[in-house]
Amino acid sequence: MEEFIENFYGILDDTEKSEIDQNTDYKSLDEWDSMTSLMLIAMVDEKYGKQIKGEDIKECLTLENLYARIQSK
């Protein structure tokens, strides 16, 4: 989970690292937008070799939920 949080933080530009943890509602971050969503999809493919879709991102509420979804793919 910690590695996933680090990788997620890596796609962000303006968010402080201290604001990101497993309970973060990532879609409520000020910098969250469609481009960040695409960067997340690319990061998951590159780092984990798994495919997620916009639907996966929409359905998950926290980074912990998203990580669990990725692991189940």
C-alpha cells in the first residue's frame, strides 16, 4: 500500500505528501481532473501491469479502495 501511495503521489504536482494516505478521497483533491485520472490509469499500467478504467476510478472512494480494486484485477 505504501508503494502505491508513493506512486500515486508521483503523478501529483501541487498536493503535499502529508495530505496523501490510504484514506484519502483522491477525487476531492484540488488538482484532481481528467488529466490526473489518465495519468493514474497510465501509472497503474506501467507500475503494476494492470488495466483500470474510468469506471473503476469513479466507483472507488479512497486510495485504499482503489488499491484493493487494482489488486483484484
